Amino acid sequence: MLETDSFKAYSKVQKTADRLQRLVDLSMSLNSTLNLNDLLKIIIQTAADILDCEAASILLYDEKSGELFFAAATGEDAKKLAEIPVPINNSIAGTIFRTHEPITLHQLENEPRHNKKASEHVGFQTRSLLGVPLRIRERTIGVLESLNKKVGTFSEADQETLKVVASHAAVAIHNAQLIQALKQAYEDVSKADKLKSNFLALASHELRTPLGIIIGYATFLREDSDGETSGHADQVLNAALQMRTLLEDMNNLTMLEEDASSIMPRKLLLQDLLAKAAEEIRELAQVKEQEIIFNFSEEKIESLVDGKKLSAAIVNLLHNAVRFSPEKEKIVLGLRCENEQILCWVKDHGIGIPKDQLESIFDKFYQVEAPNIRRYGGMGLGLTIAQGLIEAQGGKLWAESEGEGQGSTFKISLPLKQMPSPSDLQ
Ligand code: ADP
């Protein structure tokens, strides 16, 4: 008799130790993933095993519908269960959710709150049930249920164990839900950002055609007229050219947002590329009677570059040189090769840049000029874009100036590439 008692006491201790071990294992498993579905599976599996039950399920509260829904359930019919909403009133899970108290039912046959529809839907007969609320701080987020105790009936100890499982589970579920919401918000923002970029690209593209017509006719008008009319035509042309640059900034901004895979390197003769870029800015320079002078090395420099992006960066630098230099000044566009690096520069004799702002001018929307003066206009995007376009190709862009009134030089260095690197081929 004594031996039987001590055996019973031993197996009880053993059972408790087993349960504690399972709870430790559970908290470790819950820490191993932030994927909500994986977490839910771990929880129901543990809840069913630890209480020696046929099944377990998790119902979560849906704030939009104000009802509970099956987020996970043992067995293959979990998906079917997910289709069945569980009302907060007049259901067992709903009562646990509302009262924040556990419920143990040894017999469900005559239980009016039992959701027979759900059982019929998945062909699972629920005989007994133990359910506890999933609580995080003062808030109940759902219900954890264990169904059909295999041997005997649900005990007080079972309830306490399931409460511990539920408290670990609630924290893990809550964290995973927050991460899911964060991911969703990030996706929404990315989508909106993409829409904005597409709109900018489309708008800037569509506005270019009518603007081209204005620039064309303003040029004719200036040439065919004299005196006051010619001055007016000059102003129209100047304003239209400025507008074209703003549109180019908008368009280039979208180019900057493209990822690294959008780099399209091609072997190009850089003297040609730079001369074409200068051509784009010649009209603007002519309005201010400025001259763009080439200082290119005599030996031909050929390299793998993304011509579109490099050209856009140089056009930006030349345009700034025109804007920030007085009339009739010279602007130098230089190119040479040095230690396997291409060095390209735009030097002007304009207003210069205070030394302490040589780096900040590359920040988005940064302008040296105070916003209330605004003699030069612009959006403070040109240099950010130019730097982004150069860095995307593994190069550098920086500014040098001896200070205000001393002119500025913007320099680009790019690796001289004759053969595509593995990343270029991806
Ligand atoms: P924005 O279109 O507003 O000029 P940028 O990004 O092209 O924007 O230039 C940022 C600021 O850097 C300019 O507003 C100006 O203060 C300064 N900057 C750029 N290029 C020159 C230059 N060549 N000479 C003097 N200042 C310059």
C-alpha cells in the first residue's frame, strides 16, 4: 500500500516536472520566431500535448468585425474553421473573452453556448473543453482552448498550466501582430511612395513637350525681334529653361530611387559623353553669355559607365555653375584619368561656397541661400540627385571652394572599368 502511495507521489512529481520542462521549451520556441502563423502552431501543439488533449485552438479578436475568429486549430480543417465567425455574445469563447475568466466544461452536450456549427463544419465532435483568456497587460486579445481530454477530466492543475501557456503566448502573439502591422504599414508607405514617384515621372515627362514648344518659339522670337520685345523674349526663355531644369530634377529624383540593379553600364567614350552633356546646358549658358570650356585629356578615355546617370549628374553640376556664376564668366568642364580613376570636374568663377557648408549642400533640400532671399530659386535637390547617381556607380562627388566669392569646383571620381564586374552582370 505504502509502495503504491509513494509511486503515485513520484509519478505526480514526474508529471509536474514534465509540464515545467514543456513550459520552458515553449517559451524558448516562442522566442525563436516572429512569424505569427508559426507561433500559433507552436502554441496549439503545446496546449494539446501538455494537457493530453485531442485538439486545441486559438481565437483572436477582430476589431473591425467585433467578433472572434479561429486563428489556428489542430487538424487539417483549420482553414475551414477560420471561415466561421464566433460571436462575442452567446458563445463559450466569447464569454471567456468578455469576462476574462477561464471556463472548464466537462460535458458539452447540453451547453447552449456551444457552437455546434463550427463542430459540424469541420466534423470534429467536442466533448469537453478548457478555455482561458489570452491577456496582455490589462487587455484580452483572444482565447486559448484545449478540447477533449483524452483520459479523465480537466483539473485545476490543467487550468493553471493552460493559463501559463496563455500568458507566454499572449506576449508572443502581440509582438508578432505588432511586427505584422509594422510590415503592412511599411508596404503601404512603399506603395504610396511608388505612386508618388510614378506621378512625378509622368508629370515631368508630359510637361516637357509643351515646354519644348515654349522654349523653341521664345528662341525664334528673341532672334527675330529687337529692343524691348527681345528683352521680353529673353525673360520667357530664361523662365522656361529654369522650368525645364526643375522638371529634370523631378525626373532624376525618380531615377535616384531606382535600386542598384537599375545601373546599366556600357562602354562609352567619356569625352563624347561630357560634350553632349555640355550641349544640353549651352542654351542656358548663352542666355547669360557664359562660355563652357573643355579641358579634356588628349588620350581617349573609355570606360564602363551608366551613361544616362553620369550625364544627368554632369548636367546638374553645369547647370548650377551657370546659375551661381555672373554673366560672361567662363565655366570649365574637365576630364582626365588618374591611377585607374576617372576624374571629372566642373569649375566656375561664381559666388563660391562657405567652407563649413561644402558637405551639407549635398543634403536633400539644403541651400546656402536663406529661404527668405531666394535669388537663385531651385529645390535643393540637384546635388543630392547628382551624388546619388554617382555613388550608385561606385564613384564619389564632392565640392571644393575657397569660400564666398571665390568660385567652386565640383569633382567626380569613378573607377575606370574596362571589363564588367560580376555585379554588373547580375
Ligand atoms: P538647388 O537646385 O536648390 O540649387 P542643389 O542641390 O543643386 O539645389 O544645390 C544646393 C545648394 O548648393 C545651392 O542652393 C547652392 O547654395 C549651393 N551650390 C550648388 N552649386 C553651387 C555652385 N556652383 N556655386 C555656388 N553654390 C552652389
